[in-house]
Amino acid sequence: MSGLAAVLAGRHTPGVHRWESALDVADVRHAVEHAGWTFGYVDGAPLDTTPAVLRAIGDALAFPDHYGVNLDALNDCLRDLPGPTVLLWDAWSGYARAEPARFAVVVEILGERGPEEPLLEVLLRGPGPDGVPVLA
């Protein structure tokens, strides 16, 4: 968990990273919440379309009921996160392979944080296409 620990401690810049870890989701949640960050979890195994992924992210991050389940709404709702947040996204590669162009846009939106916006670390756990930096 050293890479994640560095993010939680402010020694590594949050962003979107591939993450190799066999830790149980409950253990990751505990570590994240113990550090004072919010935690969200997406099981990506059944997700291979953009609407399904956006819905799952919205559910994981407790977006408001008016969340529009589209890329603009994702961008807007990420600005309103309650504070620093970790999103653990297991089995992300099915979506990355099914819709590579849309996946790239979702990753771009998840990774863009302005100086006034809450910190967001997205952990893409499991094997998948190259192109996302690894959190070591």
C-alpha cells in the first residue's frame, strides 16, 4: 500500500493510476477513511458501456440525485466532492477495451483537478491496457 499511503500522506500527487494490490476492499476503505479521505468503490466487471460506468461512479461517490449521468455532469459533480477522495475501480479493463476513446475521456475528466477542487485519487486495479501510470 506504499503508493497509496504516500498519496494519503500528501507525499505523492493524486491522479489516476494503475494499482497492483491484493488488499481486500474493506482494508483499502479502512486505510483511506482512517487518513480522513472519502472512499468510493466501483466493481467494473459488469461494466462495458459509458452510461453504466458513469452510473457506477456516481453511485460510488454518492453524487446527488440530479446527476445527469453524462461526461459534463461527471466533471461538475467531481468539483463538488466533500473533500479528498479515493475511488477504487476494480476490473476496469473491460470498459477500457470496449470503449477505448470514451475510457480515455473518462480518465481525463477523473484526472483533471484544479487548485481549488478537492483531491481525487483513482486507483485502477487489475490488468488492463497500457497508458495509465502505475502507482508504486
